[in-house]
Amino acid sequence: MSDRRIFLKNLTNMAIVSAAAVTAGMPVLARADMPLVSDTDPQAKAMGYVSDTSKADQKKFPKHTVAQKCNNCQLFQGKEGDAQGPCPLFAGKAVAGNGWCSAYMKKA
């Protein structure tokens, strides 16, 4: 192979690795800047979301218990015990770790 081909091949590989490294780091950076879902958000209301699990409507959701919290739900993308974190149900927004919604599923 010529030196030029080797150079272009290496340049391409470096660009791919750099793009992957930047992309891998983005979710971590994005989490810090995510706004919290409001209890009054239309999607949140539709899901029965509350930022404080003790305020969930027991008449509407009789199976709800105060032990059910976003930060111990399978959908919660933060670490268990985090004060807030991303949830795929509310794209681009974070949910309160102490929150709850009707899609709650206990982490295994």
C-alpha cells in the first residue's frame, strides 16, 4: 500500500473512533441539563406522574404504594437512589427519583 492510502485509512479510522467517543459521552452530559418533568405536563398527567410518590391518587391507582418510586423502576435510567434521572417515557426530560407514574415496574 502507498503511504497516502495508509494515511487516509488511518485518518478515517481516527474519525470513526473520535465520533464514537463523543457520542458515548453525550448521554452523560445531557442528563445534567435535562429539565424535570412537571406534574402539570400533559403527558405526565396522562401517565398519572407525580414528583412525590406519596401524592399519587390512591383512588385512580389503588395498587400504588409509597415504596414505588421512579428511582427503583425498570424504566428509570439513572442509578437506584438518584434524586433525578432520565426516563424513556418523557424524552428529553428527567423524572424525580422520588416520583411515580402508572407505568411503574419494579427493578429486578
